[in-house]
Amino acid sequence: MSVSDHSALEAELARFCRLAEERYGEAMVGVTVGPRLVMGFVAIRDQADQVREIVRRHRPAAEVRLLTLSDRRPRIRVRPGAGPLEIWRRPRRGGGGDQPERATQLLPGDPPAEVVAFRGSSLLVKAPGEAMGWVDREAGSREAHAPGEKEPPLFKRADDPGLSWNSREVVEFALDQLGKPYVWGGTGWDGFDCSGLIWRAFLRRGVLLPKNSRRQRLVGARIPRGEMRRGDLVAAVSRGPRAASHVALAVSATEVVHACSETRTVRREPMIDFEQRYRVIGLRRLAGDTAGSR
């Protein structure tokens, strides 16, 4: 295929996308052209047929992979080697945006997010861990799942039967992050927030937790305060007028590691110091710890 043919195909597909937006309002249409593959999202089957016809005229040998929103919700993931997929609480209006407006972020290898709805140039997605938010439809770090494409590794949820994980490995990962910055909505690219550190530590061991401190304090089983051990989740609220929700990971019966919003860093500290800033409201323990209390 010549450069001129490639450009003609891209130009006609771009016109098609613009017309689809004008006709269907918020209909989601996004198509990209690769060396041997044309792929993307469309809202209805008629649009998929039109895209295939455009490609056939310009490039008969090209493979076309399209996800039709009315038939199946598409999923998006982060390409290997790409930067993070930032997921925001509201559709972006240009620029980088404030940290508190970030719901979460996905990195290469994370489970995919599911597209739920669309609004103009933004997609509403449900991220792994149940966080909801918006991404730019043209974000360069995302990649569509096409039918028949190999799925990323599966992760078990906290309530799945036969859950198996190792508290020593989870805690070691969290401790390896000591000194990294506290970043609102962060899951490891540029730092962590409190739930992001816990979410990432368990995800690295194949366990998918909710990406929200209020939801994390509901996983597993409630345990008495005097029985805390390595790998337990420590649910808390900050002392002060806001009483913001917080979560930490037990290193032992007397220490925790957490992404601290007050000191703006991931830190390890004795419970006696932790409780100077936070009021502990409960402890939770996941089943299936192969390391036990050793």
C-alpha cells in the first residue's frame, strides 16, 4: 500500500468519524490504521459495515477488527512500554488536571478497564477494582481488545473460592516502595495513594482488590484488634475535621506500611505512631494466606 493510499484511507475514515459524531451525537467512533490492521470502536453495526466498506475500497487485504458497543462492551488496556492510563473523576477539558480529580491509573499488565459510556471525546470506564472515571478517547496508551485476541492474565478477587496468596510477598512489595511520594489516585507510576499502594501490592500477587479505601475495609473477614498480623488491612480515618478514609497494611502485630497523605510519602511506622494521625476503625484479613503468621 502506497503512502498516498494510506493517507486516503485515513482521511476517509476521519471524515466518516466526524459525520458519525454529527449524526449520532455522542456515538462512540474511533478507528486507527496500522500497517496490516484497522481496528477501533463503533457504536452500532451499521457503522461497522460502513468502516469495512471504506477499508475494502482502499485496502482489500487489510484485516478489520471492530468492537460494536451495542453488541459488546469494549475493554481497554495499557500497551506494553506505554505510560499510565490516567482515569479522571470527570471528563477532561484539556491540560493535565489536578491530582484530586484523578480516580486511578492503569499500568502495562494491569487487567483491562471496561468502557461503560461515552461523551464527546471522553469514555466512561469501569477500571479493575471497581473505580469509575473518564479517559480521553484518543489516549495513546490504550489498546482495544478484539474478539479472539489473547486476554491478559486473570486475577482472583478477595472473595473468590480457593484464593491463594502470600502475605510475606505482599508486604515485601509494599516495603520496597518506602520513600516514594504520596500521589492522589496513584497506583505506582509516579507514586501511590493509600488504597493504590494496597491495590498494587496485592495485584502483583494475583489478587484484585477494590481500588478505594472505603471498599477495601470491607474485604475479607473482620478480626479483633489484638490478633493483627502481617498482611492484614488496617482501616482508619484521619484525626481532624475531615476524618478522611485511610487504609494501611500490617507489617507485623505492631507495625504498618502505608502511603501517608500527611507526610506525603510511603512510610513504615509503629502502630503507636500511626495512631497519632489516624483512628483505627477495623482490621480485615483475606483468606488463603499461604505464609500464615510465620
